[in-house]
Amino acid sequence: MMKKTVLGAVGLAALAAAGLGGVVYSQQDDVARVESLCAADPSDAAEAARAQNLALVDVVERGRFVTKGDDGAGLQTFRVRTVAVFKGTLPGETEIGLPQGAPEQLRAGSRYEVSVLGPEQGTWFTRFVRPVPAGKTAEAVAAHWKREIAKKYVEKPCGDISTS
């Protein structure tokens, strides 16, 4: 049985960054097992529950780059036309932003499912982006998200540290 665990936030962050699933270390003859921080459920039901706004958009053009902070990092914006809204709201024509270096880069003329947060200075921040195949109709995408929303997903609680 463990008497105490001393592991600061920096240590937890280092373990999470390293992706370590179970690390054993010893302190004052006590053994503790440190588990990685909980991984978010990547399912569409989970995304539907977390999302403030879910929509289908056509990308019109690449927009401006918005610098955030002193290190030059920021957001790449894209002007989009909203085809359909499945949850929340999104204007008919608006600007959405992806973090610089995001793996999914939007292309003008292509269609995407998006989950976005509320706008800040006119730009809606993207949480989730997925390309929609050319043959897939807006109705089919809407039916999919309607089913996922109907599942009423609830995030499972988890413990980041357990003892052995």
C-alpha cells in the first residue's frame, strides 16, 4: 500500500507527452504506478456531445494568417460557405481558423464536416475537421450526425494516477 506520491504537474506532463502507459518508480520504499493522462474518446458520438457547433461547409478560399503570441505561431483562416448546420449555429458565410501546422489543411473548392467553437473577432476556431467525399450528400452527413447526437454520449470519468 502506498503512503504518498509526489509527482508534480511537470512530471505528469512529461509522462503524458512521452505516451507512457505505465511507469513504475520508487520513492522511500513505496512503489507507485503512474498511468498516462486519459485519452479523449475519438468517436463521432463523443465529438457530437462535445461540439458547440457542427456543420458542413464548402471552402471558398484561403484567408489571412492570424498571429497569436510572440513566437509567431497562430491560425490559418479560411473563408467558408455553410451548406448545413447539424448542431448549434454557423453563419451562411464566415471565416474559420485552423492552428498553424494542423494536419488537416483545407482546400478551396472542397467540402468538410467541421466542429467549431464560438467566434473570436469574427473567426470561428476549429476543433474537428474531416473532408467529405464528393459523392456524399448533405442529407447523408446530416443523418450520420443526427444518429451520433441521439446516442447522448457522456464522457467516462478516469483516474490519472493509481497506486499498486
